[in-house]
Amino acid sequence: MLLSLILATGGYWAHQRGLLELPSAERTDEPASLSPAEAQAALTALAQLPVRQDAGRNGYDRALFGQRWADVDHNGCDTRNDILARDLTQVQRKPGTRGCVVTAGVLADPYTGRTITFSKADAASVQIDHVVSLSNAWRTGAQALSPEARAALANDPLNLLAVDGPTNQDKGDKDAAQWQPPRVVARCALAARQIEVKRRYSLWVDPPERDALERELRRCATSR
């Protein structure tokens, strides 16, 4: 599937950067972030996901998803710094860290549309969001994954975005039925990404989540 290929290569969100750099967090008249064909492809992928009830948080522990910010691609840099380097512009790196530690940069925040100047001295201003939170993943099938698969999910670039820190805190472990980005233009792209993560790791959606994802994607599928 074309959508799967774009998302899996990490190019999808970069493909949307021209839209995501728009400064306003309030505008609702911006064009949809997916073409109708892309939205329809995401709807097709959503229809293929199992729909089950939320299994609950019993037994959930962050440690069950492996080391926090591991170097899963063996490039010598931890995942957090890899994502900062991918998503920020004007990136500066700490000397003597093999080019790994990001100390500063500029983020065009996908969730709010704001431009955020990142500094390691105020690291909480930019956080790395798990698009499908680890708690949500646990409640929708990750309990059955191997430890290796859970670690891969926690560090998969497809499931990670550098975003505005307070907005990430607001999102927490909420799913699509409970939280949407304040920037309307980002919602369809986020829905498509969440669906692809769930497909990749054999997770399910619960009925309210399925309905929310479908609603956002249908808006984009009929917007042009």
C-alpha cells in the first residue's frame, strides 16, 4: 500500500512539512493534510484493523517496553536525539558526542503550528511524543507482543514525533477519541500515522477510537 510505504520510510511527515510550518494554531480553514486518495487509503487500512474493547492497564509498566530511548538502529545515538535531529531545523550538536547530542534547534510543531526554539537547557519545551502511546498500545494488544517487539514499538521513528512539550503533556496516553491536536490541519495525518503504527504492531482499536479515526479521515477524503 502506498500509504504504508510512505509512512514506513519516515518520509510522510516530512512530505507534510510545508503545511506544518504554517504559524497559526487556530486556523480551521487550511487545506486537509492528506489528499482524498491518501485519506481513502488510510480508511482502507483502518477497516482492516481488529475492533475490540480496551483491555485495561492491568500489568502495564513502562519498563516492559525496554530501555528508554535505546539505540535500536545501532548508529551510536539514542532514539530521542535521532528524532530531534530528524524533526528540528537549524540543529546544533554537542561537541565530543559523535554528532549525537542535539543541544539546540527550531521546531515547526505539528500539533499547534507554532515555531519553537529548542534548547537543551529547557529540554521540556520540546518532547518526543509516542503517536500511539505505550499505555494505549498495552491496552490494545501490546500485552501479547514479545519484549523485543515492545522495545521496537517504543523506539520506532514511525511512532515518534518531536512536538510542543505542554501539548504532549495534555495528550498523555489518550487515544484519538479522547484527544486531537489543536491544529485541525494535523489531525488526518496523525490519524493515518496512528493507524499505520497499529497495523505494523498488530494492535487493535476500540470502537470509540475507530469512530474518531474514521471521522477525521472522512473529512479529508471529501475535502477536495
